[in-house]
Amino acid sequence: IGKSMFPGNRIIEDDIIRETGTSRTSIRPALLRLKYEGLVEMIPNRGAFVAKPSEEDLRQVYRVREVLEHGMLEDAIRHRTEAQLRAMEENLKAQEVLTQHYSRQEYVTLNHTFHWLVVEASANKYYEKYLNELQNKVATYLLFWDTSTTNSLSLDLHLRIFEAFRDRDEQKGVLALMEDLQLAEECVRESQQL
């Protein structure tokens, strides 16, 4: 399924059934859910296709994410717990190890988890709801299009976000977060030459 799931490619239900052993009745609702999340495009009389974001879509996703995460980070810094700090430290250790043997898939997972730990600390179910969709979309962009061969720049920014989180320094945290989002958007744009 890996190659057939590249953005822009048609999704063949029979291939998914054959490769995963799932039934057609469970595939259709899954495709509709992915359509709702913006990861699949349904074209009448043509079928389902893996979504491929336009330059404008990419710009909008990152702009909304910037706005939401700015407020979310302020709440997260105020409400964070020691357990959340420890979880972030563990994630950062894994990100450090990753600099020695970079894997894009592992990076996308660790990056998503790191940002999600911050979202959870905000203790706001609406940030969780809307940022979950945006962060999943960004993870897909990074997985398909980020051509980075190291996570060292991202790690530096994540360390700054963590320090701000630990020290309850909202200004430092927001600055580092905005730089991190800008870096991610630039990496996707460069690889897509948007």
C-alpha cells in the first residue's frame, strides 16, 4: 500500500482489501473519515485519491496552527505538570538519539508526540480537538514531502520550547514554537518547490 498511498495517487479499494484483509464495508467509512480530515479527495465518477495540498492549503494549515498553538502554549505553560515535563524530557532524549540515525518516519512520530504533549498540557478539549486534525495533516505533509536528512534544527527548537515550558516562560516558548512551525513549513515548501 505504501507507494499507492503517495499524494495524488488513486486509492484502489480492491488493493486495500487484498493487502489488509479488511472488508469493503469497513473501507468506505474510513475513506469518508479521511476525506473529512482532508487526507483523501473524492472525485465523482473517478474515485478516491490521496490528497495533495496546494500552496494555499499549506499556507492556511500553518497559519491556523500558528494562531491556535500560540494561545494553546500559553495555557499549557500555566497548567503543565511535572509528569508532562518528564514525558517531554523522554521524548527529547529519543529525538537526540535520532540525530545519530535519522529516520523520517521516526522523526514524524516523535515530533507529533512532542507537540501533542504540549497540547495535552493546555487542559483545553477544544485545542485538543482542532489541533489534532491540523497536527495529523502536518505529520502527513512531513512524512511525504520533508526531505530533511537530520532533525538537529528541530531538536534545538524543541529544546527551547521545553525550557520555556519548564521555566514557565511564555514569551520564549511562543517565539520558539513560531520558529519551529516556520521551519516545518519551509521544509515542506522546499521539497515541493511551492
